[in-house]
Amino acid sequence: MNNKGEIIAINAVRFTRILPAHPTRVWEFLTRTKNLPAWFGEGRIEPRIGGAVRLMGEHIRGTVTQWHEPHHLAYTWNVFEPDDAADARSARPESYLQLDLTAQGNTTLLRLTHFPVPEAFHNQTCMGWHTYLDLMEAAAKGNTSLTRADLMQKNAALYGVDLNNLTR
């Protein structure tokens, strides 16, 4: 046994997108309860450090760790089963989501980083975030005709994910 610290690598998923809206509008898509269904699904994010994050019917639960409107948002990310109690401990490792927004004229450079992502979930996580960002981009353009199901099919093929046999 060695008492020295060690450097470990942590797998992360990162997306960079240019969105057709100013950061204040993108921030509203990311954080406002009324806007979440257009791209992510039912949920809520309490607008403060320490605020509760509840997404996808409480399938995702977390806590806001950074709230710097409209440029930086970070929160913990815990995956739960639908019947897990409010005080349950997730069977999956806790991860973190960071969203950085930078104005570029009338558009926004969005950088999404999700870490750590266990290797077994790499492709699934990429497929999911790709789909959610496609929906966010469409909503920012005013296009509400795209469906999550259609985009999920397209992105599942892109990342080689079998939607009938997802990693749990």
C-alpha cells in the first residue's frame, strides 16, 4: 500500500453547439419549468445554489451546485427508478452536469459536460444528450414539430445504440 495520491482518468461526455438564441433565452430553455418539456421532459430546477433538480418524472434527481445566470449552471446527476423513495440512494454512481453559455452575437456557444460517465453508458449518454440538444436547438428556432422519439431513433443509429436493449 502506498500513501501517495494518484491521478485517475474520469470519462466524460462533452458537446459543443451553437444555438440560434442569446444566452438569456438559452438559459430559460435550460432552467425554466415551463420550457423543460420542449427539450428535456417534465421537470423542475430550483433557481439557486442548493436548489433541487427533478427531471423526467424524478428519474433524475440532483442538487444545483453552481448558478451563475445566464452563463454557467452545474448540478449533480443521480439516476433513480420510478418507484424509488424520495430518500433512496441511487444504485448508480453520482455524476455532474456542467452547462456553459457564451454569447456570440445573437447566438450562444453552449458547452455541455457530463462526468463521470461509466464506460458501459458512453454511447447511450451521447445519444441522449445529442437528442436533447437537437430538441433544444429546434425549440430555440420555434420548431416544435420534432419529436423525441424520432430524434432518438436517428441518434441511436448514429451512436450504435439498440433502443430495445438499453444498458441499465
